[in-house]
Amino acid sequence: MSAAASLPRTRMALLAGRARLALAEQGRQLLEDKRDALLRELHREIRTAVAARRELDAAAAEARLALETARVRHGGDTLAAAGAGASGEIGVDVRFTTVMGVPVPAVAPRSLVRPTEARGRDPLATGPALEAAAERFEEELTIALRVATMEARVLRLAREIRRTSSRVNALRTWVIPGLEAETLAIELTLEQREREDRFRLKLVKRRRSREQGGGLRGAAGR
């Protein structure tokens, strides 16, 4: 037995079914609006992330060129020693903003380029070429952190769009058609009952009319 067949076929059930259908339609519209807003935000984030990725590629090329220049001037051993002596942690401030109720990560922008004296070595001993290479790589790291944040936002928005689209499709293809079928079944049943009631009422009126006609003829015969 289907769900529609098991529902009570009353006026109250019809009103309740129409209310559920209206609520489902409203929910579908709200979810579609949310999905459209998320898609617009996703497109903006993608454009920004693509531009930042190009900036990162350019910074990486400059850093590699500066590293090769330092290697030619100072030799591989000097670069290896400078790299071994470089240490430290990079702290980032991760916060979350919301887009249509979806939390997305946002890293507070900051520059990771350090002053020469903050790198823990004597610039006179290492030479300007090595310090220039270090600065180029710190610039690359600054951009990479920004790119990572943007791409994380893109992934979060894309997941939410897929989830919202699934809910919209479920409402459009299953929930709403089911409610429409239930409401239509109740309407048809009530219409059929109304036709049957009118037919029975006509029969009753005809029977009474015949009985009244017969009674009048009998009285006239006496």
C-alpha cells in the first residue's frame, strides 16, 4: 500500500497536505537561492585563487633563479650550511568567516619576509646573493600561505554546493512530487465523494417527489 493510499481522505488532511507542499516548495526555493549565492562566491574565489596561483608561480621562479645565482657565487657547501642553520616556526592566525551560513577559513594576511638580521647569520659572511635568495623564498612562502587559504575556501564552498544541490534535487524529484501526488489523491477522493453525495441527494429528492405525487393521487381518488 502506498503512502498516499494510507492517508486519511478528509478536508483537514487536504489542508495539511497543501501546507506541507507549500513548505517544501519554500524550502526548495531557499536552498536554490543559497546554492546560487554560493556559486557566485565560488566563482569569485576561483578567479582570485587562479590569479594568486600565477603570482605564486612567478615568485617561485624568482626564488629558484636567486638560489642558482647564490649557488654560483658562494658554492653549494655554503648554501647547504646556511640552509642547515635556518630554523624556526611560522605562526598563522586562522579564523573562520561565513558565506550563506557556511564557515570558510581565513588566514590573517602577514608578510613572512624577515629582516636580514633576524635570519640568525652574519650577512657579511654569507653575502648579499644568499640573503637575496632567502628573501625571495620568504616572499614565495608568504604568497603560498595566501594561496593555500584561498584553495581551502574553494574546496569548502564546492563541498557545500554539492551538499545543497543534493538536497535541492531530493526535494524536486522525490519529496515535492510525492506531496503533490498525495494532495491530488485526497482532492480526487473528496471530489468523488462530493459527486456521490450529490447523486444520492438527487435520488432522495426524486424518491420523495414520487412518494408525494403518489400520495396526492391516492387522496384525489378517495
